[in-house]
Amino acid sequence: MKFLVIGSGGREHCIAWKLLQDGSAKEVYVAPGNGGIALEYRIPLDPFDFESIANACIEKKIDAVIIGPEAPLVAGIVDYLTEKKIPTFGPTRHAAMLEGSKLYAKQIMGKYAVPTASYCEFKGRDKILSHIKSIKNFPIVIKLDGLAAGKGVCVATNRDEATKFIFENCSDDTDVFIEDYIEGEEASVLGICDGDTVLPFIAAQDHKRAFDGDQGPNTGGMGAYAPAPVITKDRLERVYNEILTPIVKGMKNEGYPFKGILYAGIIVKGDEIKVLEFNARFGDPEAQVLLPLLKNKLGALFESSINGSLKNFNLEFLPYHAITVVMASGGYPGSYEKGKIITGLDNLSPDILIFHAGTTQKDGHLITSGGRVLNVTACAESLLIARNKVYEEIKKINFDGAFYRKDIAHRALA
Ligand code: GLY
């Protein structure tokens, strides 16, 4: 089969790699792709230019399109391509609102009794500011309703922080809400859905803060590992029964069946499991640790989601552990320089997987072109072995200003 993957991050490189590695695909194109994709398979297309994407599918005789990031999903790429009879993996525009509108997700969770923090919503800066004046107990969590590229959530530890976030992010018509702060350990549980059935993946854990010890600003994710032991077999069953299944049934009942990846960002404390957020696509960098452990052919899994036949699919994972560490540009997630030459990738052990993100080729060199640059990934029979392997190898890779967290998987290995 021939696939087209939409996106340019480590997640999309990993999807393309897996489709080729497991024999699902003869050819995989990526639009726009990154420096990890062979030039003849990169298509320089804007993920929002649906018409050009449909034309490229016809020209390249693409059998199925896989959508990586959330923004084109929320903009309706699946609806558009499906209308053109091009099989496409991912939720429709309305189903993707589970990620595109955090208030919509809250309403659906309320209606279908899915456990989440209680909240109150506001329209506009003045209303939320006057409410914040009356709050006595911090921290509180402030969330902007729409997509905000990872910058729409603030955990405010005092009134000044809350006020600053609101002044910086809210205008007179911003939809925003405050929810209770929940303590606990976070995990990402993804399920693949076909509108009726949901099959849960093993759990992963991301590391969102920039620096060791979970310090510093929030990022898109600085590393991940799977399986995450905080999600025991019992807890995974509860996530399936209490979260994923009610949402998939609920979305069907609403008239918007959910197909694609339903990503539940959850928090666990003792017997309590609650949803922090939903995403409507693979996590990045979670995909980079989940897909290398997938036993099934990824192409067949995508096909079963698109065709509505997941009920008969036996989803299986290898009994190994995977870890990925993100190498980032100095200054990320703030401003950073691009164009730094990357060296050392030729000297790595053959069992290390490199998924590119912010890289491109120029004048015969591989150079940096983004904040998150590379995902250095290892799999092994234990998490400790995988962790040691990845940190041994990552030292061989260099670019000016590079940094990475040294403590990925610290909770599982503590
Ligand atoms: N790793 C977090 C996300 O993909 O949203």
C-alpha cells in the first residue's frame, strides 16, 4: 500500500517508519515532513491546503492518508478527503472537537459521567478576573477553550500568576474556564476507535516540563516511556470502562462517531482516576514509544479504524520497554536559533531509533529547523536497560545549543 502522512514532527516520522518497518507499506509520503524523510518522499504541502493534498493523493495513487496533528483535524481535513473518497485516518471535524474545544469535552464528560475535575466557565477577561479576586485557595487551573498549541493551560499557584495569564491570553470574548487542581501522577492512555469500538494501547508517560525534576516551562513534551507502571492492569481496565468506552458510545449517541486516536490525558491518585484533557490524535512524543512496541501491522490497524472493523482486531504489544528522549534547541520552548549543523547520527548503535522533528537538509548537511529537534529512542527487555542505552548513545549527537532532560522515566525508575 501507499500512504500519505500529514505533519512534520517526530510523531509523523515514527508513523512513517513503522508503516515501512512492519511491511504495511511499500511507499510512505509525508507532507510536509522533515529531514528524517528521504527527499523524494517529502511533499511540500501546507496541512491546511486540503485541495492540494487531495490532488497529491490522486497523483501519487495514495491508498490512505494518516493525519498526525490536531489543527488540520479540527479544521475538517478528514471530512474533506472522505468526501473525495480518499480513505483517511482520524476523526471528523466535529468529533475532533473533543480536543478542539476543552469546554465541549467537559460537557461531553459531564453528560456521559466520565470522571474529571469540576469547573466553572466564563466569557471574557472581566468576568474571570472578578471571579479570581474572590478565590481563596490556590493552585487553580485556568484553561482556554480552543486549540493553543500547548499554551492554553495555566496552573496558577497564586492570584498574581492567575491574573498575569488572563491579561496575556484573554480578551473580551475569550471562552475560558477554571477547574479544580488535582494532585497525582499523570499518564497518557490512547485508544484506537472506529466509531463503535475502542481498543486501548499500553499506557505511556510524557514529561512536559523543559528541565530535570519537572522544572521550568511547559513544552510539547521532552521525552516519554512505555509501558507506564502507574497504569496497572486494573487501572487500564478502569480507564477503558470508565473513560474511553463511555466517550466512544457518547460521541456515537451525539451523532458524531469518533474514529481515530482518542488520547486521554489522565491523572491518578490512589483509587481516583480523572481525565485532564482529551486529544484527538497520537501524542508526540508518546507515539515514538508506543509504535515501536506495537506487535500488529500499523497499516492494518489504520484500515480497521477507517472501515469500522476494529471489533475483530486483536491489538497486541511486544513485552519490551521503550523510552524516547527529545533533543531540543537551546532556548526552547522560548525563542531559539535554527540552522545548526547536527552531527553524530552516523556513529550510533544500530538498535537506536532516531525520529526527526525540527530538522531539514541543506547543502548536504542535516540542520536544525525547530524547537524539538530529534527523538532518540531505545527499546529493551527492561526500562532500566532501555534508559541506560538511550543516555549512552545520545551523548554522541551534537548541535550547537542542544539540550535534553537527563531524567526521563524517573518516576518509574525511582
Ligand atoms: N505529549 C503531549 C501531546 O501530544 O499533546
